[in-house]
Amino acid sequence: MRSTTRTLSAVALTTLALPALLAGCTAEKSGGDSGSGGGGGTVKIGLITKTDSNPYFVSMRDAAQAEADKMGAELTAAAGTADGDNDSQVTAVQNMIASGVKAILITPNYSKAIVPTLLQAQQKGVFVAALDTQTDGNKGVDATWATDNTEAGRQQGAYVKAALGSTTPILAMLDLQPGVSVGDQRHSGFLDGMGLTDGSPEIAGQENTSGDQGKGQTAMENLLQKNPDINSVYTINEPAAIGAATAISNAGKTDAIVMGSIDGGCSGVQAVQDGKIAATVMQFPSKMAVAGVDAAVAFAKDGTKPTVPPTGYIDTGVQLITDKPLGGLPSQDTAWGLDNCWGGKP
């Protein structure tokens, strides 16, 4: 992913009065942090997403805003300029600390590089939670709400394997890029679901896409040129899959290749319904945002912090979506998917 020092994109959002009673969460109290609030006044919460253009993060921001309005809190949103932009996220955290927020919710662009800045926020008594992506070693955060990306990858792999049946996979891997935890977890989960390893001869080739539609198309074109017999494709996300579907269609191979994906965006679910993707695994960014805002308000009220499982994060779930269900793999169809997708109808 790209790191940049381009100008931080920020959106200031509505302020409402804090009700006398705020909803708490099942949790344990902190040891008297200075940022635990306790008094009157509006609870100020910062939300920092990876970008402000990806529909996934737009839906997360919208859900956070709606929940903040419901809880009578003030939400300030900021974002990196692109996936991988740690510098802008660092600046956003520092600005939010200076503005007096009680909590910061962040989807880290770089799980390791952001940790020192988040630790500084905690030292100032700010509640910090990661959404969508864990920090390195879960450091610098009080809680994390995220998709089990390994399980999402496993479900994608299990579906592709079942769809192939007795046919030996000739597999193309359209990855994110090395060293990014979400990509690594989905990659390894997919291979586990397929019953393969990184060294398996069934893997015909691998390309990095940065999760981008155009790069997904180019990567698929390259891999098909190297091996026109590819019959199965792993994709890191739906934009990469939609790009790959264009390359596959242009090669006249739509009916000969089984491709899975992960995300659950409305455009991705529509691509499943249209037959461009065989199945996708839906995740739920709105659940992450709502839980994060609720926890921030509870912390500001009395210092309560959520109880985090041994995994280091609170799983917000996944759901396999396909119109061609296969035995032993619980799934929902695309009608359900379009009712529950994020990002707006295509």
C-alpha cells in the first residue's frame, strides 16, 4: 500500500446534547483514566478511516454518525488519502487529541506504524478502539471490532473447492500486497479452505492488486496470458474480483472459471447475482462502527471498557452469499445480500 503525506481529508459532523443517561456495554471499568469523562458536556469521538472514498468506509462512517446522533455524542471524521497512508492517520490522531476527544476509533492503514501514536493517545486518557483491522499485537487499543478475515478467506476457499468438485484446481491468486494483515489473513484462510498451501503446485500464479479494480483486471489478464487453463480464482476483495471478471469475460472464460471474493458491498453482491462472481463473503462494517461508538460513550460516562476475547478482537461476523448454494456450506442468496449489503445499490 502507498504511504503519503498528502493533505488529510476530514469531515466535521453534527453535535447534539448529551442525554442524562447513556447506554453502557458489557465490560469492565478502567482504572480511573483521566479521559473517562464522568462529568457533563458532550462526548467528543473521533473516527479515522483508511480512506473517505471507499464505500466500505463511507458506510462505516455513516453508521457511526447515526449512532453518535442517537447517543447524543459529537463525531468528527477524518481519513487517510489512500489505503496505506499512515502519515495522515498519525496527523488525524494528533489533531483529535488536541481537540479534546474522549475516544478515537480507527481503521489502521499500517497496523504496526500507527501503534506509537495510539499509545500516546492512551497516555492522554483517550479510549482507543480499532475497527476492521487489528493493530500489531493489538497494541495501542483498548478494544477491536473486526471481521475474522481468516474465516472469511476460509469460506471463500471452501466454496471454490466445492464448486470445482473433482476437478483439480488451476488457481490464480489475486492478493492485496505483502505484509498487510488483512490480506495475509484472507490469503491463508483461502488456502486452508481449499486444502492447499503456498507451495502447492495447483497455484498457477499470483499477482498483487492493492484491492483495486483496474489492477485486478490487469493482474487477471497477465495470469491468463501465462496460463490460459486457469479454472479458479481467489480475490482479496470485490473491486479486484470485478476487475478480474472483466478480464475473464474478455477472454471468453466466464463459464470456465470459478471465482470467489470477500466484502459484501452492494456492487459485489450484484456481481454475484449477475454471474460475474460465484460467491462472496459479506462482512459488516456498520456493526463495527455502532459497537465502537457505544463503547466510546460508555467509557466517557464512567470509564467502562469492553471485555476483549483471547483472540484480541470482537468478531462482527461473516456471511457467505451465493445463488448457487453447495452442500455443507451455509449461505444466503443475493436477494438477502442486496437487502443487507453496504455501499448503496449499484
